[in-house]
Amino acid sequence: MKLIAGVDIGNSTTEVCVGGVASDGTLEFLSSVSRFTTGTKGTVDNVAGIKTALEMAMEKLNRPVGDLSLIRINEAAPVIGDTAMETITETIITDSSMIGHNPSTPAGAGTAVGELLSIRHLGQGDTGTPYIVVADRSVTYEAVAELLNKAMERMQIVGVILQADEAVLVENRLKKKIPIIDEVRNVDMIPEHKMAAIEVALTGDSVRMLSNPYGIATLLDLDAEDTKAVTPIAKSLIGKSSAVVIKTPHGNVKENVLPAGEITIVSKDGNRRTINIDEGAVPIMNLLEESGEIQDMVGEAETNVGNMLSGIKNNMENLTSEQTGSVHITDILAVDTLAPVLISGALAGETCMEKAVGIAAMVKTKQLPMERIAQVLTEQIHVSVKVAGVEAVMATLGAMTTPGTTLPLAILDLGGGSTDAAMIDETGTVRMTHKAGAGELVSMLIQIELGLHSRTTAEEIKKYPVGRVESLFHMRLENGGMHFFEEAIDPRLFGSVVLIEPHDLIKIEENVAMEKIIQVRKEAKQKVFVRNALRALREIAPEHNIKKIPNIVLVGGSAEDFEVPEMLMEELAKYKIVCGRGNIRRTEGPRNAVATGLVLSYIGGKHDDE
């Protein structure tokens, strides 16, 4: 019996299927395995992951990898995702400008306007001037409260700014309640004897005056030009529980507008179409659709998108040892998003949300990167390795092992980097397409819009539902239901938003509302998976009419997602299409379709790849 292995190298995972072919040509599937892809898809770095996956698959058979007669790998283009900001205004704060801040544990409530004064200089204060007192962490909260209580007997103190996280401790010791802002880690940046406005919102509310440029203008007596300059600060404080804005004479707010730039789409017919990324994702994708088959895309030099697209190409040239200019971008998926932009020089790393365009790009090279992978793998394991088929075609063959399918049949292969679609009719004719953008772009959008520090956290938010731990024995689910526990939950999770993994609860460290997480997650999946699926299906459908596709099988790692298949089924129900997750070989679910198809295609072929 010959042992044939099909290997599917994906952006996120490498999957293997091992089949045994008897002398009479009958096929028996023997084992399968999935593990993380090593390196960028389509590069020699993939070899390490392929070897490990093959070893794991053969270990199930108690056989060495050397017993394989042939290894067949898929032919595919790598997909790289990155973001291009539509309009970024970087506000550089100096000591003669306006500064915003958002501590999480202020005290008191209300708005106050006054002159900034160090707690060490209380003796220099005038009796008729309202003051906002500033104290660094070297002064204990007991001393701060004692000094303020004494000073309030002769001075008008309307607010306090603290470096330490001690607002509540100070407030509890004051005879007169005033708004207190704390956690100002760069308190040394605050210029003394300048005017400032502070605001602490009521519990459950957000600041009103300081999140409104006209509110800041009212409190600090700004003219129209200053009001325009302070707008980024006001935007950064929307939805915050507290804030401080400082004004000095001759304020200096420098604005550096980084041009987003233009994308030029070069069609294979020689036509060139250009669009500014400021137009947004929808016009970009409309122009892409009008351009037909794409030869390359380039970005305007020395702009945000130009640098991004050049970086993608340079990265692939370095990874594949290609010559400069030999790497081409043949497809992109652009989606509108919002990104937090750092306000440089602010007191505590304040950001404001700016419109952005997220882009996934499909990169192709002159060389066939899979041929190089096959060569290196052959040299290392001494088994014949061949590039055997196009990914989408192999996925279609694998999908046909799902019970209940019939021809004509379409598949959507929802991977990490790309969404591939193919349709096979009763005559065996296959139409296919590869579209940039899938799970990794979704993770990127989630990370950007939620301001997460870790891509791993974004990946987990993409994969699992969320809940809020409301007591040590119950949790509110995102669908509004309640879940009760027989034993007490870890007290460290109390009051937190958590990810509900199959066997554990994972706390989300960032302070983001559960409702916001759900909204961003679902919108990201709609923007990427649903939109990409529709444009891919439209391309492969007879006469480009999706209604003429009777059956669709969802395969790939992202088809295991807990909500994406339902989103697609709901969208495709409008076209009266039978759609659902695949169950490859009745046992694998939506995974292993390409690897299975690679083994099946060996049986159906003439074995001329041996």
C-alpha cells in the first residue's frame, strides 16, 4: 500500500491528510492532523511546520515519515494584512498648550476652573483667586488632605490634580468636597500658574464640558482658532469619566497631517485607475471590481498607504529572495475602521479615534514559492514532494466528502489570510478565485478598534463569546442570559469582562465594555467575511449571479467560528442557497478540505507527479 500525504499550508495552520492507496487503486484515509504554520505562508520557513505536522500524522500510524511514497502540497499565494490610516492628525503637546487626561479613579463630581498651583507653594496663593492644586506622589495623601484643609480656610481651592492613585483617599479626608483628578503620571509637565479646567462626571456618566470643544472654549475663554486646535483633545475625552485641560498664553499646538495617499490599480489590460484612500473602503472596492483582472497595485510615494504597500512588497522580496520589482499585489480587501491615534506629549498617553482603512493584500511573486518549499522539504526528509494543485480546487474536492452534497457545488474556504471560492459543475468544470482578507484581518481590526495591546487577546475575542462576572457564583452572558456556577469563581474575575473558552474563563485586562467588544467583533466579521464571501461568490457564479449557485459548503479554519457561518447562512438565505459548515470525510468538520482534496486528486490523476 502506498502512503500519500496531502499538505495544506495556510496562513495560520498547516494541515495534513494521509491516505493509503491499494494496488487496485482503492483509497483509505488513515490519519490527519493540524498545527500552527511556521513562518509566512509561501516561504521556506514553512518547512519546519510541515515536518512536524507530517511526523504527528505518521505517529498515529506508528510509522516514520520516510514510509511515505509521496507528499503533495497546495499551490497558493501568501496574504499579508496591514492598515492604512485615512486621516491622521498628530497633536504634539508642549508646555504651552492644552492637555487632556483620563484617570480611571477620580473623586468628587463637577467642573472647576482655576489657576494651577503646586501644593508646596500654597503659601504664595492669593485669597481672591480660584486654584487647582497639583501634588506629586512624594506628598502622602494624609499630608495632601491636611494641607488642603488648612489652606481652604483662607484660599479658594476648587480642584486637585494628583500624581498618585489616591483621589478617593484624599477626598474622604477633606472638609469641603471638590473634584479630584489622579493618576497623572507626568505631573511634572503641568505648568504652574496657568489656567486649567477639570471635570469629574457623576457615577455611570461621562464628561460633558471637556469632551466638547465649545465646552472647553466656554470654560477657558478660547477664541475660534484655539477652539479648532483643542478639538483633538475634546475627541480624546469622549466617553471618559474625568478630564483636565490646561491652557497657557501663546499656546503652541503643532499639527502634522500625514497624507493617506493614493492607490493605483494596474489592470492586465494596461489600464491604470487611481483613488485616494481618503475616499474610504467602499469606493476603493468598487474601483477594484471595475478594474477586472489585476496585474499590480502601487501606492503613492511618501504617503501612508504608499509606505504600507511598499513595505508588504519589500517584506516578501526579502522572504522569498526575489528581485526588486518582481513581487506584485493582485488583490486587496479594504474595510473602514476606527483607530486610536496617540496624542504625542499628552499627560497620560491619551488617544483619539480617527477614521482608518484596514487593508489585506494578496501578494504574488514571479517564482513559484511552493516549488522552493517542495525542493527543500524533499532534501530534508528524502521523500518526493510535489506541488499538486490550486488551493480552491483541492478544497472543492475535499468538500465533496461532506454528507448531503451534490453537484453543482460551491465552496468558501475561510482561512486566516484569504477567502477562496470555487464552483464545480456536473461536467467537472471548476471556476475559482482567491480574495485577500479573512481571519487575520478580523483580528487586526478588533485589536485596532478596541485599542488592545496584544494580538493574542484580539484572536481570542474573535474566537470566543464574552460574559461579565457579576458575582462569585453567576455570570451574565452576551446574549442576555445568566449562567450560574456550583463553585465560587476566582475572585480576581469579579466584575470583569471574560472570554468564555470551553474549559476556562479568561479575563480581558483592558477596560473595555462588553457591549463594545461584541459590537466591534461582529462588525469586523461582517466587514471581512460576509463582504469577501459575496464578492468571491459573485465572481465564480454562472453569469456572475449568486442565485445560480444551489449549494455552498463552508470549509477552512474560520468556518469553525462560533458566529461566522451563521452570518453567512443568514446573508445567503436571501438567495435561497443551501449553505452550512462542511464535515470533511464525515469526521473532520470544516477543516482538512484542501489536504483531503490533495490525496483525492492523486487517485483521480494519472500519477504523473511521482
